Amino acid sequence: MSIGNVRVIFDNLLTLKNKRIRSADDSEKKRICRLAFISLYFIFCRDYTFNRFIFDIQKNER
């Protein structure tokens, strides 16, 4: 995921928050929160968890 894509996602989330979150129903709020969580996971955590998983496999093979 490139920085440009991340910027677009967060711009969209901020726009939704400012314009629609007050009038949004619960399902729409959950969808926005899920999108934010998934975006943050793929930005910050994906490489760490994958590398840790591979390291554990290599450690067990020794």
C-alpha cells in the first residue's frame, strides 16, 4: 500500500467523519471503524507479524 493510497483513505475517513458520522447509523459507523483498523493494520503491523511468524518457524526447525 503506497503513501498516496493511505492519504486517500484517511482523507475519505475524515470527510465521512466530519459530514456524516453524526447522522450515520451504527452499521455505517462499524464499517468506517473496520476500514480504519484494516488500513492501520496493513500500514504498521503486517510486516512485523509476518516476519515474527517466519522467525518462529525457523526457530522450531533448528
